[in-house]
Amino acid sequence: MTHSTHKAKIEYGDFQTPVELAKRVCQKLVELGVMPDVIIEPTCGIGNFIEAALDSFQSANKIFGIEINPDYLEELKAKQYFNASVEACLLFCKFEYITKLFL
């Protein structure tokens, strides 16, 4: 990892949720009776929560993944999680734009 990459990861709080943790969180939501038809993942990274959600929520027919790192979105697209029954929208959004929307 280059120094600039490491610095960017620290600056943006880059932490990829482990797949196993994402699966446990989604499983707990299923146990609580959560059955979403739309899933929004505002910091989707490489897609660990999206993967867990697709496995856990058969009711979901739309997934929106938003990420500021275009390399992560490319990695997520390459995993080919999505099928014809789920409408997926993966968005690259610059950090500056997000802060203008919410701050």
C-alpha cells in the first residue's frame, strides 16, 4: 500500500466490514422480522453488506450502493452478485458532494 493510499484510508475512515459480521447483522434483522424491499448501503465499499443482504433478505428487489472510492465499486461490480430479480444501482459519489448534501 502506498503512503498516499494509506493516508486516504485513514482520512476517510476506510474500514471494510468483515463478511461474517455483515451476515450476522443481517441474520439478526431477519430474526427481528425485518423484511425490506429496498436496501440502501451509503458506504458500500467492496460490498460485504450488500452480499449479506442479498443472501438474507429474499424480499429485497432494489439495492442502492453508494461509494466514494471508484476502485471499490469496480471490485463490487466484478463480483456479479446481482441477478435479474434485483434491481441494483451502484453510484460513485465524490466526498465533497456528499458533505454538501448532508452538512
